[in-house]
Amino acid sequence: MVDTVAGAYAPADAQLMIEGFGAAATRPVTLRANTLKATAEDIAAALDAAGIAHRPVAWYPDAFILPEAQVSDLWDLDIYRDGKIYLQSLSSMMPPLVLGAQAGEDILDMCAAPGGKTTQIAALTQSQAHLTACEMSIPRAEKLESNLHRQGAKNVPVMRIDARELDEFFRFDRILLDAPCTGTGTVISGNEKSLRGLTEQLLGKCARSQRALLDRAMGALKPGGTLVYSTCSIMPQENEDALQEALDKHMDCELIPLDGTPSESEARRAQDAGEEPHIECNALTEAIAAGHVSAIANGMPGTLTIPPSRDFEGFYIALIRKRS
């Protein structure tokens, strides 16, 4: 793993990642308030009553870090049993925030199980979007349906199909593709379980699947629609390489940078109009600008690689829009 990281990133960034794998062993429990059932204030009060120390997440008011707790400390709490909280890594909370789903829109979560991001989208839209979840594994789809019910996410149909075979009939305003991957961003130094199965064969299998999923996702976008592509991998083959191949095929789609620069089409429009270009802004870009979240350079400027650290899993996030 060390050699792989060293070959893919600048020396200082590679060292940062390697140190992050070591820090991951002490990564704290994190959760978010399920605002379909409770407010962040309700959850803070319940944690206080249980004597569980917590601190807020600066870039996401509904999220909490529990610096001293174990997951098992939450099992007997009403807020856990009643689905008022969802245990979720901070990194995996980011893609739904970038997606920016709105009430009334047609939304697809392409690879949805176990449901953390699906239920987060439902909460962010207060179940007012037309949200569909896709999951090909029957056991994982059942887990997804259970979590949707527990979290009070209503009217979310679950399609038990391979999203790569999604019917051409479907069109969506926004799509979240958190693609199955090697999980290299979640490696923990000294933990053999986290390294188990990480082979060149797995990398190749994941990369092929990701390319097919991206192809179908871009095809399923409505004109003007947006796609968030994310993985918990730090491998370029699964991230910027896969995305570039899909963009080369779908010339009607373009990257919307998350690094404070305008898209190519927006830069041209603004220049022709003599205006300042519009810059994509969301909770994650603001968090990076404020120094709350770190991102490192990768092979596709405008996309984000979040390095592993004590608080964050390694993650990749990109935003794509289909031209109107």
C-alpha cells in the first residue's frame, strides 16, 4: 500500500496519506442527527443526558464527533433505537452535501446500501424529493429498506437491480454514484482485516464496474442535471482515470470544479458577457476554504481527494453537470 500511494501522489501528499493510515486507528465515532425525527439540539441534549462527550462539526451542523465514545455506548440509547441518529463517517457525509438535492427533484442513489447517504438525502430534503435507491444485492437491499424504515424516510422505492442495467426510460435531476470500490481510503495501519482482499484483480474489477456505472449515470441525467461521483478509494484508476474516460465518451457532460475555479463553459460564458464567473459553492467547498477539511492534488484538477486522517477516511468526490 505504501508503494502504491508513493507512486500516485506527490511525496508530501503521499506521506500525509501514510500518516493518515496510522491515525485511523484512533478515529472517533461520528454520527449525524436524523432531522426527519429530531433536531441537532435534541441529539446534543440526549448525549449530554447520557454523559457522552461530543463536539459539533463546523461544516455540518447536524453532525457530531464523539471523541471518547465507543459505538456500543449508543446501542441502549433511545435516539439510536428510534432512528434519530445515524452512525456515519464524516467523509461519507460529504457527497450528499455536494449533491445539493432539492424538494421536488427526481433523485437517484445508484449504489445505495446500506443507506447512509440515501437517508441523508431524505433528511436534507425533508422527504420532499422524488428519491429512488438502487441496490443489486438482495441482502444489502433488505438492509437498505430496513434503514429507510427506521430513519423514517418515506416513499423511497428501492430497485433491486444492477444500476449498470438501469432502463433507458429513467431520467434524473441529480444522481449520487458512490461506487463500490477497493476501499483503500479506509485502510488502517497494522489492521490486517482492512488490507484483506486488496489485490490487483480487485482493483481491475472495481475499475471496470466504475466505468460502466459512470457511463450509465451520465446517460441517465436530465439536461442540466448533476452527478456526484464518489469512492472511499485513493486509487487514481478508480477515481480521476475512470471519470476522465466517462467524460471523454459523454461530451455533453462537464466537470464542475470543487476547487474555487469555474467550469470551462462558465468561464467562456462569463468572458463573453464581461461578467465574473459563477463558482460552485457548497458546504464542502466552504469547509475546505475555511481550513476545516483538507484536500490534496490529484490527476484531475477540480475534483477532490480527501486524505485519510484521524477524523476522515480517504475519499474522492467529483461533481459533473450535463449541459442544457
